[in-house]
Amino acid sequence: MNKEHAYRNLKLCTKDCLCLFVCPVGATDTENGQIDFEKCIGCGACARACPSHAITMIPNEMPPQQKKNNQVVNSLFLIVDSKIKQIQKLNYILEQADGEVEKKFLKTLIHSNKVMIEDLVREAGYMLPQSKNTYKLLKMLLNDVDEAHRKTIEKLLEKIKVND
Amino acid sequence: MKKYRCTLCGYIYDEEIEKVKFEDLPEDWICPLCGAPKALFELIEEKDVSISNIDDREVVSESVDELRTLTNLELSLICSNLARGCEKQYLEEEKQLFLELSQYYEKRSQNLEGTLSDVKEMNIKDLDYLNQAMNIASKFQDRGAKRILTWATKSSNIMKIILDNYEKKGIEYLKHTKIWVCDICGFVFVGDVPPEVCPVCKVPNFKILEVK
């Protein structure tokens, strides 16, 4: 079993086609522009040959995420909770707002807080989709969810392999 | 002669070179590199005091075992963050599934009655929480946490200044200009063209998005 597979970043690919010349199994030449992951043997020849640095080797399995100290996690969630409440308030103000400029301003603050929260929860134990934390969270979410989204959660549980 | 450092991007204002005392600069003077206001500059002290309490390092405990109670909006943002994680691994289908969940929990979240001055107060309080968390992250030498705390402190500081300006000038402040958010660290920029790289997280500016 290969440890990794090639992935083409289509934003960077300038169709230099060196990957086609070097690929021993013909996995790099496809109609949709992406590499054929089924065929790819993970040798890395295409990534080394690509003059545009558009191909990267993606590990098939990620290493376990860094363990987090409880005190660190708690201190991060203190900030998360505060910023969550700010977004809830900003959403309330946004509902009442009518001026375009005011709305744009409120949306800016909401967006900024969201980005910060996403990163804070990432460092508070939810970095990898493959982590046990994520798995436990998804399992718990099954307890209170509508039918359509139960399916979404089940699909995720089925697709993502836990790595720690 | 003194030197001042921009706490956002690190630009150094050297009175000896500039020939103008920092305190004599007008209040609306901004950092020539990243546009941060004057208030975000700090005096560079002669000697850097070294961190003393690094010795009482403790053994990092196991990962969080019990699940905390999470609000709908927290769940929404954990899911959208995991969607980002999938995107980075080029797991397109999983990314879409996490985004679906994120939207679902966002819809379930309820708004809280409040005003902009409440938000401003909470934003100021965040700076204390951030500082406190930074001390804990340093104690346990958690580099990842220190990184996000550094970014979030800077972005929250900028938000404070922007809230101040909006309170003072009202919509005139933003009427004839664009407003942007860095999609990586939350840095807010008011102006027509964002800096080449984000002054907070250093990402190239195609990740700094205009809010419309």
C-alpha cells in the first residue's frame, strides 16, 4: 500500500505536461484535469518534475494531532464563548439594521470573529477531521439532529478513518 | 531618541531616522507598512526582559476526554473549521458534508439581544482573556495555541480601533471606502487596497476578502 498520492493544484497547473512524460502508470492524464487517484502509485515523480510546483504528495493517513492540555483548552474556550456571544449580538443588530454601510460593517465584524473562533477551536482539539475528538463529537451529535443531517453525520463517520 | 514598534506588522519607527518625535506625529498618522493606527505602536524598551516563569513547566496531560457542552454556533464553527481541514487535505466530499452541518447548526443558533457598545465591551474583555490564555499556553509551551493567540490578540485590537472609529464617525467612516477581512486570521482593513500581505498572519492578499 502506498503511503501517499499525488494531487494537482489546478490553480497553479499551467499544463506544462512534464507529469505526463514521467508518470510510470499514466495516472496524470485525465479528462477532468485531476490525477487519477486509483491509478497513482505514489512514487512522486510527477511532483518532482513539475516546473510549476502544482503537484503535491498528500499522505494517505495523517499522523495523530497534537495532544492538548486541559488548561490551555479551557482558556481558549473562554475566548471562544465570548466571541460566540458577540456574533449572536451582532446578528441581532444586523437584523434590525437597514443602511447598507451599517450592514457591511456588521458583516465584517461577524466574519472576523468567525475566522478567529475557527482557528481557536482548531487549537483547542479540533484540528484534524480524523481525530478522536472529532469522532466523539460526531457521535454525540447523533443524539439530537434532524433526519437529513443524521445522514450527513453518518456519511462522515463512515468516510473518515479515526487515526488516534 | 526612541524607537517604536508596530504591534501588528513589526515596522519600526526610529525617531533618529525620521527626525520627528513619535509623540509629535498627528493622531491620524498610520503605520506606513500596514495601516495600523498610531495607538498600536509600542515603545521599544532598552533591555528586553526575559520570561522568568518558564521553569515551572508541567507535564502535558492527556487530551480532553469529556465533551464540553457546545452551543449551536460553536458546533457550526467547529464544523466549518473541520471543513477547512478537509479542504487542505483535498477531501472535497467530506468538506461539503461538514459545511452542510455547519449551516445546519448556524440556523439553529439564536441571536442575542444587544447593542454595539455591548460588543465593544466584550471585545475589550477578550483582550484580558487572550492575555491570560497566552500565559497558560506559554507555560505549557503550546506553540499552536501561542500562534492563534498572537493573531487573535492583534485582530481583536484592530477590531477595537475600528469599533472606536465607527462610534466616533458613524457611517461616514465607511461610506466612501472598502472594508476587508483576512480569511485566515480575521484582520480587518479599512481602505481601497489591502496590504500585499496580511500584517497579522502574513498570508498573501488574495486571502483578504472584500466584504460586500
